[in-house]
Amino acid sequence: MKTQHLRQDKTCLNCGHEVPDRYCGHCGQENVDTKESFGHLVSHFFQDITHYDSKLLLTLKYLFFYPGRVTKEYISGRRQTFVNPIRLYVLRLSSSSCSRR
Ligand SMILES: [Zn+2]
């Protein structure tokens, strides 16, 4: 898998702590540029289908009970906690197409 470029800023976008290396020692978020290529999204899409973790449940919980908060947090750079919105949308489309059969 192609790796993303490291950010020049060494401040974690998720928690604000200093990130001396690739990953934040406090929250675990990767300190990389947040723009993703289409190929990167496709590879993550297949990973998301086969690998579920607590991010999906937490994202769904916030979407149901605190609409808008996920968007605000994601745009401000706090992305470690939530599923990528495009991947969530594609997962939703694939689950609805499977349920119609
Ligand atoms: Zn952090």
C-alpha cells in the first residue's frame, strides 16, 4: 500500500500533542497529509469491508445522537476517532444494495 506524505507541522491534529515521529504517542493518529488519492480510497474501502472496529460503531452513534458533530470534528482534523465519511458512504451503499436482493 502506498503511504501518505508526512505533515511538516509536528502538532497532532487530533489531540494537539507534539508528534516527533509518524504516529502520535498520545492518541495514535498518523501525522500525514489528509488528502487521499482515489486509489488510496479504493484500497481502504476493501479493508473497511473486511475489518470492523470500534470506529464504525462510534461514528454511527455520533451520527444518530449528535448530527453535525462528526463533520465538525473530522474537518478540524480529529479523524482518528471516526470512520472516513466517504468510506462510510460507500459501505452504506453496498449494504443497501445487498439488502435489496
Ligand atoms: Zn494525537
